[in-house]
Amino acid sequence: MFYIHQTSCISPQQTFTEINLETIHDQADQRLLAIEPKYDGIPPGVLRRMGKAVRMGVGAAMQVLQNSIAPDGIIMATANGGKEDCVKFLNQIVEYDEGLLTPINFVQSTPNAVAAQIGLLTGNHGYNITHLHLGLSFEFAVMDAEMTLAENPANSYLLGAVDDISVYNYIFDDKADLYKKESVSTKLLYESNSPGCIAGEAAAMFLISGNKTGSLAKLVGVDTLHHDDPIVVTEKLQSFIAQYLPADEVIDLLLSGENGDNRLLHFYSDCESVLGENVTVARFKHMSGDYPTATAMGLWLCCHILQNQNIPAHMLKRKAAGSSFKNILIYNNYKGMQHSFMLVSITS
């Protein structure tokens, strides 16, 4: 358990600085591309050498840290960050016959380039780690943050995740039938009733600590599961709620990772059934697209919802009685095998 004090998100929607969640930007060529800002906090000479994932991750991090005390470490998650530069560097090895190669692609070709660049720009010499576990990358970063804060309760940390739509990853996943073959507007994503999702990308950052004072929200618990049996998934959900939700409280909102892929819909429907009709259900991947660390944007949305006590109508799948939100459950499913649950609560 830890408290979230500052948040920032660069995504395909207007989530950075001047936030507007009512207007939805549509996909283009089956991709929901992030709306990149001017990155005023990054020196121009450094910025022009950055790949997209590094730009987004560093830009979102600098927004969180600009008015905050320097954190004691950086805990990052990604699944695809750095792969674009890695492939470029490998191509250069072939093209130039292992001769004079561009060092920038090599430097940014590893997933820890985002966390490393944040550490360099902010002069942070503390704990610095990047987690790569495909669709559970951010969840394991959250677990790491929990354990690290348990050992260092007086510290604060920058927690975040970033993934971009690289050309090479998109081709690989498209050949594996991850994405829709037909063009579907994001506004009609959940009515498409066809296999596949829309590719997405985003960077979400959080300043966290064990101190409740001044916090926006509290992450109460996180758990993961690797399985393809929906019965096992719903049993895991029930045990998760029993473990982390206080006996006198209820789940007010399920933030569902439903992504428009009809092959995975039964997982989400079963979890909705476990929670019952008295729980509001909202969805967010028509805003972000799907990508391995999408739950980070889900967590950012939870903080925003808890602070504003409002959900845009386009996110709602089912509206239950009650107008306030105290406990939000995030359920996400990546490729039908990797499942995660996070419980986020208001702190005021």
C-alpha cells in the first residue's frame, strides 16, 4: 500500500497539462498515437536525440517532478520501450558492415533508457530499475514500489510506465492477429464484435510515498495471475477483494481493460458478474488503445476520477446507483493470459 501525490500522463487523449477527457481523438490506421507536448522541461539538444518512448517517459516524469521534492529512486515499467532503437542499431550493423555506427541508437536501445535518462536529467543517483514482464510490467513495478517503501517508509519514489507503437512491434503483433483487420472508430470499439484491438501508447508517471498527507489517492493492493481459465480468474478476483477491501466497504467502480477483442470479452463479463449489478463499470481503452502497460493510464484515470468524482459518459458501460466513488477496482487482461487487479481508494 502506498499514497500517490502527483500524476502525469501523455496519451492519445488530452491528458497532459490542460486535461480534457470529454473530447475523444480517434484512431488513425489502427493506431491511437500519443499527443506529444512541446517538452519544455527537456533541453533541446537532449530532446532531438531521444526516441519516442524516451521522450514521452521523460516528458511525463519532468511534469511530475517540476514542483516536487526530488524522489529517492525511480521505478519504471515497459515492454516495448527501446525496441525501435534496438532494431535500428542492428540494421546499422548490417548496413555499415560493423563499421561506423550511430551511438545514439545503441544508447537508447535498451528498455532502461527511460529511467536512466530521467536519472541523468534530474541528478538522481538513487534506486533505479526498469521492469519488463510484458502485460504485467507495470504491476510488477507497483509491487516493487510497495516492497521498497516498506523497507524505506520515509522515502518517496517516481513510479511510471511507458510504451510506444514501434513499427517493428506493430508488424509482429499484427501478424499474430492482435489487432483488428477492419478499420473501427474508437467510438464504436466496443460494438465491433470482432477479433483484435487497436494499438495504443502512453506514458504515465506517479510520485508515491508512504505519507498520506497531501495525497491524491491510495493504492491499496495489487495482484496478478497467469492463466487462461476464466473460472480461475474469477476465483482470483474474489480472493483479491476479500484480502484488500475492508469488510464494511464496497467496490464503487470497476475500471475495465476491455479492449474490443471479442475473444477476451468473456473474461471481463465474468468479472462484472462477480461484482454484481450495484457496481458501476467503465472502460478506457477506446481512449488509450491497448498496449502492455495500459494499466498505468488506468491508474492515472483512477486518480483523476477520485479527485473530480466524475466519469465522462463515453467511458460508462453500466451506471449503478450512487454518485460518489471511494473504491475503484482495475481489472486488465493482456492477450488472454496475463491478468491483473489493482484496488485504488480515495484518501480524503
